[in-house]
Amino acid sequence: METRELRYFVAVAEELHFGRAAQRLGMAQPPLSRAISRLERRLGAKLLDRTSRAVALTEAGSVLLREARAALDAVEAAEQRTRRAALAATGRPGVVLATKAGSSGELLAKLLDTYAAEPDAVAVDLLLCGVGEQERMLRDGRADVALLHLPFDSTAGFDTEELQTESQVVVVPSGHGLTARDQVRMADISELAGLPVARWRHRDGTYPDGPGPEVRDQAQLYQLVALGRACCVVPESVRTQLREDLTAVPVLDAPPVTTVIAWPPHSRSGAVAGLVRAATRLCPS
């Protein structure tokens, strides 16, 4: 299979609509339909169930979608890392670190300061991204290393080192009655707060079921909480970055959140190795 065919199929499988997929790819619909049909014939597998009203993935199509995404990520990663290696060879070395905007702020600052003090430290380019995006950036080569958060991010296929584990808190508007409590339990949050819990987007782009508003980033989330439209459960370290109109209350039984530094196992970058060493010295296990 060619990468072009995989990109065609992924577009159709994600849009589940040939017209939208063709528009996304910048091509006409008939050649896109023919390309998918040729791919099905060559594989000897029906990838899509088509009707006049809908397009749906078959079981074989679901498998190819998962594998095609991984293959395209690998191709993109090879291109990105090759370009950065070429830059390093010309005397412009650097390392790209991806992390979720608004999370692990204190840990990130200490890590950057610790690494910068190393005699062989290189420039660190920060990619501040949305929820779950740092994992994708690491997989497709836009980042060399990333801070991921378990159990929310997947570390499958990466080498990792644990940096810190912390409890979680529920964030509500300042002055809310819940702030008089020392702690709450997960099952009681919606009832006691009188606010729906905001819903974060999953890695596949979908949202969990529930009455709370859908959120994409920290700024949107905290604005909704401050307006009394939602509450949220977040790692305890976020306390230091909360606005004055927000207050955090410990959640007794919320699952702990573990921050890890992750990198591709095949990485041979000295800068990545140095950044990982600095992180492990900063947070010895």
C-alpha cells in the first residue's frame, strides 16, 4: 500500500462521508471513490459499508484505520526527525518537548532549569498543546520527548520514567458552598456542587456521555467553572495556577495522576537522553 492510499482511506474513515473527505483532501469525489475501491480489491477485504445515506466502517476497515494511522504517524515522524538531525549536523542542535498547556507548571519549570544547568545542554523548544495532543505529537515526530499523564494518556510504544504522582481536586467558583468542606468523594461531586462535571475530549476526538459541557482547553474550562456552568476534577498541582475566582477542594477517592517523561525507544538523541537524566535527577523514583 502507498501512503497516498492510506491518507485517502483515513480521511474517508474519519469523515464517514466521501464528499467531506474529498474536500478535506483537496480532490474530486469520483477519483477518491475509485481509489478506495481499488484498495479494497487489492486487499481482498470490504473496508466500508456504503449506502445512499451513510458510510460505515466494517471490522476490517476499523483494523486498517488503526494501522494506517500508526503507519502515517511513523512516516511523518521519520521525516520530522530526519530534518532535525540535519539541523543538528549544521550546528543548530535542539530538542522539542511537548506538554499540555497549564499542567505540571512547577515541575516543568524545575526540569527546564535543571537541564539548562548541564554543560552539554541544548535549546529546548516547548510545544504547549491541548488535552492529549502531546502524545500524538510524540508519535508523529513533531516532538522528541513529552510529559504525559497517566491514566489519561497512553504510553504504549514509548520508553518512560515516572516523575511525580499526585492526588486530584475538584475546582468550583470561589464562594461556592462546597469550599467549606475539607474534602469530597467522586460520587458526591455533582450533587454537592450542584454543577455538572465538564467533559474532556477523548484521544479519538469523541466526548464521554454526560450532562456537563464539552471542553477543549484549560482556558475554556476555567471560564465555564467561574461562570457557574460546570466544575472539574484536575491534578492537585493545578492549585498554584488557579485564578482568584476559582477554589479547589481535595477529592478523597479520585484516581491519582502520574506524570511521566516519555520518548521513542529508538531515539539516539543525546539531547533527549540529557533531558531524561535531568528529569530523573529532579524526581528520583
